[in-house]
Amino acid sequence: MSNEHGNYLTNPKGIWSWLTTVDHKRIGLMYLLFVAISFALGGIFAMLLRLELFFPGQQFFTAKEYNQLFTLHGAVMVFLFIIPSIPATLGNFFLPIMIGAKDVAFPKLNLASLYIYVFGAIFCLASIFLGAVDTGWTFYTPYSTTTDTSVVTMTMGAFILGFSSILTGVNFIVTIHKMRTKGMGWFRMPLFVWSLYATAVIQVLATPVLGITLFLLILETTVGVGIFDPVLGGDPVLFQHFFWFYSHPAVYIMILPAMGIMSELVTTFCKRNIFGYRFVAYSSIAIAIIAFLVWGHHLFVSGQSDYAAMIFSLLTFLVGIPSGIKVFNWMATMYQGSIELKTPFLYFLSFIFLFSIGGFTGIMLASLSLDVYFHDTYFVVAHFHYVMMGGTVIAFLGGLHYWWPKMFGKMYSEFWARIACLFIFVGFNMVFFTQFLLGAKGMPRRYYNYLDQFQPLHAFSTVGTWVLGAGFFIMLFYMLHSLFRGQRAPQNPWGGLTLEWQTSTPPSVHNFDETPIVTGGPYDYGKEDAHV
Amino acid sequence: MKTEKLVGHGWFPQAATDAASGPDSLFYFIYILSIILFIGILFALGYFLVKYKRSPKNMQATGQLIHHPLLEVAWTVIPFILVMIIFAWGYRDFLKMSIPPVDAMELRITGKKWLWQIEYPRYGVKTVGEFVVPVDTPIKLIMSSEDVIHSFFLPNFRVKRDVIPNRYTRIWFQANREGVFQVFCTEYCGAGHSEMLATLRVVSNEEFKEWLKVGSSGGDIPLPQLGEKVYTKYACNTCHSIDGKTGVGPTWKGLYGANRVTESGSVKADDNYIRESIINPNAKLVKGYSPVMPSFAGLLSDREIDAVIEFIKAQK
């Protein structure tokens, strides 16, 4: 499908044209590359630390090296991978196309976000060589202000990455408000766009708090201003409040876009209008607001007042309900559909399975008396991996397989994609379901050494990482194969109705040859004159 | 006596307190509800996948249902009621576990890298790494840290609370049976975090009184054996190996009589040097090691210090 401008991948040509591009699609792809590298790096750290835990006692690493490994795994996965993952890659690429725009509202700012991300990432990676951080990704004081590792470099990196996140958020909010094409009313927007909107609101409002917190931490470590360290007259628990005031909403920065992808997958692969469009759209916003009021559930055992704990527990239960209802909505959308079991839909099903388990265990952790027991055990580790990896990463993979043909104009091997999905699903459950059992039996997290009685479970979990890793390796190979040898993708391989499927593949430089005019909802399956 | 195993009793370690029935039964309540709901979800997914699979006969969706008021009200209201029950249940037991009875026996817990120190103010007794309490007696722990944040976790009692510098936190429990139970540190605190363990021994009232009299001192054990006991009890083994491996601190193997290189010169590791290093660890710090060892002044009796010296002597 050529046209007057040619497709965005080859026009214009040359490395320099990529480095200076303001095309949201190219920026999205470059983010995809960096995010994928970060994921591989974080994954390698994870596999190494699981290897160390195969047996109790010292195997390959010293205690300090192990502590550095789990810190780097967490920090890289959170700050470099999962926060930018969906919004900066798939969001950047498809948000403007889905609302019929030529680009985001501030294309140059978009490129600036990418460079700020790279700059921040350099700090984070440099910290590995300057005495890798051993504080855990949460940087709890006063441990973080007294350790001799490079906390300042790493937090400086996270501080810089925060600006990238804020600027992307601002850009998306303005784009959604101002750049919608003719006829694209708020309630005709695809739900992925709604979820990106809610995400952007959190990015803009919460990230500055992290910035301030990390900045205060840097002030304390370098200049000795007493804010968190009791020796200097500070309060260490204050840091935890500040930190989670950002980092809990950040959990929703991670999961909301994933939920948006789920809505796109279920409608396209069932040929169905979404069940309860308005509820799904509004609940993203509701979740984004309540998300700011639940941070205290990370502090149930930290000595905050019992009444504060009560309120935080109550609000945590309330924020869980919209997420649960969304799952029901997606399932109801399958009813009377025409379901095609392609790879993206396999990821949809995996998400429902894994995210449900994450949700049920979330209810357990929101209960005060149970959280006292589970806090800082492997139970919590398993829970947030079920939500973050079983939820966000699985949905990200689903979205990637869904939009891959559009992004690159190439198909991938459906057979190998299914095999990889199976490996990832089985491996993931081996690794993390085991950790629910470990945690319930009292195994604390961040332990280099452990009691002999936990060894069989730890070993099984470690074997799971090999299955999981194999799944990602298979994916790497068929994705590379697709890029170089893949079959040409048709314009609309899955029969989607949203605007990105109506334009050429890969899209032209300006997304559309003619500005599209929208006359119906995004999922009007079953109507003969479905929009455009 | 061996510490009771945590695994092998269903989901949780075997409870040693009546209060555990609160959280345990709440867990099973949520667990059973979740399994019912999860089976429902899987069944619905499976049914839809088979029934509505795309086929030449089913190329288009046969219906486009987008609202069903009764269903939507049901799946909003029922979960809401259930989570409110769960919330109230969790809060009730949380309060019970937070508020100690007024007649509880008070113990002071101090956490520091990487050991637990327990003091019995009423009896003037102090121990490290192992503490002993009478059965069927409410015990209140008043806890604080000397360095970073730690967290005191008693799995068999379902209690845990962070131990924070410059602030007191408290927990309480009441054992309903005798036994030896595991204590973990659950707030990450550095290289020795996973070694920051302790044991809680629950004994009868008579045994407890007996222990108060003799248990806390070394008694008549020969010095090297007493030294070996101190080595594990006071968690020296967290940082100092006796097989030559370098840990957070120097190994004790071949230490006695060797020359130690410090920042300011060299010193022979004789009795006086070892004693000084126990009382004031940073006075003559061996080059290459961090000043992280806490002082054991007032924790070890003179006889116990002698015992440690004898024990080190024996590690050739």
C-alpha cells in the first residue's frame, strides 16, 4: 500500500533521520527497542538471582552481590521497563492514529522525552559500575542513606526518567483533548485511548512527588540535610509515605494501559462491541483518582496509626472493585461473539487467568490482619508479579502481537508465537505460584540465604525461570525472523474497526492520506456502515 | 531442641496462639470464595470459547449485547458486600492483635545489624538471638532499632511489626503451647539480612523461672564449648566464618596470634586485641572491612568474652 508520502519506516532514510525524527511512530519504535533491551537486562538479573536461590547458602554470588542483583532487577524493571512500556511504545505509536491525528500535540517534546529517557537510563546503568545499589528498588531510608553503594547515581537516574514520564503524560493529555479528528467524540474513542488518558493524568500528578522524594534523598546523602535519617533528626517512615504516594499510583500507570489493550483485543477477536463501554471508560478515570488514596497499604506494619490503616484498607478494597468489574465486562463481551483464537487472544486469555489470581491475592493483602502476616514475604512478591507481569507484561505482549503487522508491515509465525505464549504462561506460573506457597509458609523476601526446608519450593521456582526464559527466546527469534523474512501483512489482518486498521500498512508518514471523519463508535461490529 | 518446621502444615505454619484463628479463617474464607469465582471464570471462558468459536457458520457475532442492568448490578453489588465483610473481619482481628492486654509481660527488643537483642526489664535479664517466654502469658514486645529499619516476624504467631530507629513500635502475642519457634527479620537491612534470625522458646512457667535464674548465664560449661555457643547464639557466625571464608567480617580461622593490618598500622590479634574488638569493634578495624559491627559491651559477660577468645584460639 504505497502512497504519496511512502511508509514511515523508509521515508526518509538514514540513521540521522531516525535520531532527529519527530514522528510519533518512529519515536514509539525507538522506545520499543530500549524498553525491550531493559526488559532483557532485568530478566537476566532475575534469572541470575533465582539461580543463586536454587540452594540455600552461597552458590555463585556473595550476599552483597545478590542484594545488588535483586535491586537492579527491580529498579530496571520498574523505572526503565514497565513504566514506559505500554504508553511510550504502543501508546506513542497508536494514540494519534486511533483518534485520527497526524501526530501528538507536541512532536518535538515527544522526541525530548525519548532523549531524557535515554539520559536517565545512562545514569541508572552507570550506577551498576559505580558500586551497584543494594537497597532494593524502594530505597528505604535510613539504609539507603548509609550504604556505601551508588544510591545517588541510581536515584538521579530515576529522577531524570521521571521527567520523561511527565512530559509524555502532558503530551498525551493535550493530544487527546485537542487533536481528535472530526466526529471523534469522547465516547467514540477506543478504550485504549481512555486508558492512556487516565494513565497520563497519574503520570503528571504523581511523578513530581517521586522527583521531590528522590531529590530530598539525594540532598540528605550528599549535603546531610536531615529529612529521613533519625541521626540527623529526620523520620525514616516519612520516606515510605512519600515514596508510596508516587509508587502506588505508579502501579496504575503500569496496569491501566494494559487494561486498555484488553478492551481492544476482546472486541476485535470476538467481532463484538464492548460490553459496558462507559463503565470501562469511566472506571479507568475512577481508578486513577482512588489510586492516589491507597498508598498507606504498603505501611500496615510500619507503625502508622491503626485508624490510618483502617482507612487505607477500606479504600484499597474500593479500588479493587472497578478492576474486577472490568474483567466481567471483557468476559461478557465474548458472549455471542465470533471468537478467533489467534496469538493476541491467547494473551487476552492468559491475562484473565493471571490477573484474576493477582486480584484474589490482592484482596487477601488488603485485609489488615492477613497483610500483617504476608507483608514482606514471598506472598507479596508473587502477588505483584501476577499483577505486573501476569497483567501488564502479558497485555503488552498481546498488544505487541496485535499491532505488530501494522507497525512493521510483516506477519510473524503464528505457530511459534503460540508455542512461546504457552512457555511463558507455564513458566510464569511455575515461578510465581510457587512463591505464594513459600510466602504463606513464612519465607521473607529479599533473603540471600534461607532455611533448608524451603529448598524444594525455591528450586522449583528457579526451574520455572528457565521455561519462562525459553519462551522469550523463542519470541526473540520469530520476531526477528518476521522483521527480515516475514510475510507481508495485509492492511487489516484481524478485521479491526478502529482507525489504525483503516490506514495503510505500515502507516504513511502522516498516518492518513485523507483526514478521517468518524461517524460511529469504535467497536460497531454488526452494523453494516461501521464508521469512517 | 529443634526449631519447629514451618512447612508441612497446609498453607500456613502451625499456629502457636489462639489469635491465629482470626487471620487463618479469614484467609480460608477468601480462598474458598476465590476458588468458586475462579472456577466460574474458567468455566465461562471455556464455554464461550467452544460455543462462540469462529467457524464458517459463525463468521459474525450473533448478538451485540452491551448492557444487562440486572447482571451489572449483581456483579457490582455482590463483590462490594463481600469485600466489606472481608474488610471488617480483617480490621477486627488487626485491632485485637494491635492492642495488648494491660497485664502483659513487657520485653524490650532491639534490632541491629544483624542480631536481635531481648531484654527482660522486670527481671534484669538480657539475651541475644534466643528468647524464652512462659506459655499462656500475654507478652508485649516494645521494639526499636539502633541502625536501619528491621522487622520482627513470628510466623507461628502471625505477628510482624517494623522495628524503627528513634521510635518505639509494639506487638503482643500469647502462646498456647510450648515449643521452639522461628523469628525472621522481614525488612531488608543489608548483607546479613537473611541471617538476622532468632528463636523463641515457649516453656512452662516453672521452666521459665528456672531459666531466669541460670539459663541466661553460661553456668559450668567449659570455656571453648561456651564460646561455641556464644558464636551462634550472638550471631557472630553471620559475619565471621570459622572455615576461612571471607564474610562481612574477617574469618576466625587462624586469627589468633596473627598480625592484623589496620588503617593506622599493624597489630597482633592477642587476647587484649580480641577483647577490645568485641567491646569497641571500630577501635582497630582491619583494612578492607566496613565499620558495621555493633559493640557487645554489656551484652556478653566477662566469662563469655573469655569463652569467645578460647573458641577463636581453637580455630587454627
